[in-house]
Amino acid sequence: MKKSFKTIALIGKYKSPEIAGPLLELARFLRERDVEVLLDRLTASHIGDCPYPVLALEELGARADLAIVLGGDGTMLNIARTFAPYDVALVGVNQGRLGFLTDISLDTMFETIGAMLDGKYVTEDRMLLAAEIYSGKERVFDVLAFNDVVISKGVRGSMIEFELHIDGEAIYTQRSDGLIVATPTGSTAYALSAGGPIVHPSLRVMTLVPVCPHTLSNRPIVLSRDCTVEVVVHSADDPRAHFDSHSHFDLREGDRIVVRRYSHDIRLLHPLGHSYYAMLRQKLKWNR
């Protein structure tokens, strides 16, 4: 039996005042369905007098059983990382063109979400990555990533040299512009433009994609979800680690980046009839 949603959090795109109108209309629609509506604090700051309870994101995660995100894929990435420790399902409504993660349009928002409240939806679990950075024996940074962890040469132009280990075994030393550790969700992001494979989101794997490697023999590798990936920085002028392009950490020679699958998945809800392949055809223009 499909879960009935009684408390729904509404979250709008950051610094996007134009989302206030559709969001308030959706809130009224949900209240008419006898659903408790909660608003994100930053979203509410664009609304003025808000008639609904306003909470921080972590408080929403603890109280809501569904979050509806109005914005784009970037907004969804950030909210997914925040809500990952909580049992909160996510639905994405896109302001413009439909995204890889936000697949409901504003034009069909009421009809589609109404059907979802009636139990007409499909569920999809997506894995995340947990990354830690060590300087010597000290852990100096830790963060979650929904798309990818990217070890980059930085902006000064020269390549980065690093050593790759998988489950404690040395794999290779590489000189390149960087390395992408991607989830299946992230396989259609930066990893795709770097020549990595498209990975169906139902798979529980990690993909390692070199960025402009200084040898023809370095190719993408697909790993089990249970693997531990470790990258040791040998030399670079301006090395940096990026996480979903939402946060970063400036690296130094000798730093270690350790990446594992995060212990919790995030749960996405889609309308009935949702097709991953149809979305690929549309977004990657395969039908032209």
C-alpha cells in the first residue's frame, strides 16, 4: 500500500522571488487536501507574511514525510544532500525545462501532485556518496554528494598528479586534469561530458572517470557500491575537491580524499508513466 503524506515541506529555489506565487498556490492546494504545510526558512523570506509554519531545513527533515522542491536540478541536489539522513521522499517541480531530477512542470503541478497524494506515483531510490578529506591522520572535512566528487587541478592550468587506491589496493598513479567519482545520478552530469558512461539509476555502483588523462590507457571504471575509493594528491599547483559543485575544499600535497557509498539512499517520487529513457531522449535530444 502506498504511503499517505500528511505533512509536506515546500522548498523553493534559492534567491528566486518569482517562485513565491506558484509556491503559495501549491500550499493552498495542499491545505485544501487537509495536508499540513511547512515552509523552508529561506524560501519564506521571499514571501512576506507567510501563513504557514517556517522551519530550518534540518527541522523540516525531522517533521515532514514528503518535500516538494520548486526550482531545478541544482536545487534538488542541495536538498537531497540535506535530507539524506531523514526518511523524507522528494518530488521535483521545474520552473522551466524539465530536468533529470525535477520532472514535473508548473503547468501540470496541481494535477500531478494531486494524483501522487492519491497514491499514483512510482518510487525510485538513489544512492549518495560520503566523502572525507584527511591531512595526515586528521580528518579535516566531510560532506555528502548526490552527483559526484571531483578532484581537480584547479585554475592555474597545470595538471594534477595523484595516486588512486580501491579497497586499499594501489591501482595507478595518474597525471590529468582531475578525476570524477560519480553516482548513477551523476553519470549524466560532469562525468558524461568527460566521456563516462550513462548509468541507470537503479544500479548501485560508482563510476571513476579521468578528466583529460595524460595517457591513452586510462579509461572509466565502474565499481561496486561497497568499494572504498582513496585518492592521494602527489603534486599540483592549485588542487581542489568539488562536491556537486555546491561546496569545495582546497587541497594540499599529501591530502587523502576517501569516498564511500553513504549509508542512506534518497527516495524520489515520479508520476505514473515516468520513463528514465524518455527523459534521456528529451534532455540529450536523441529524438532529433
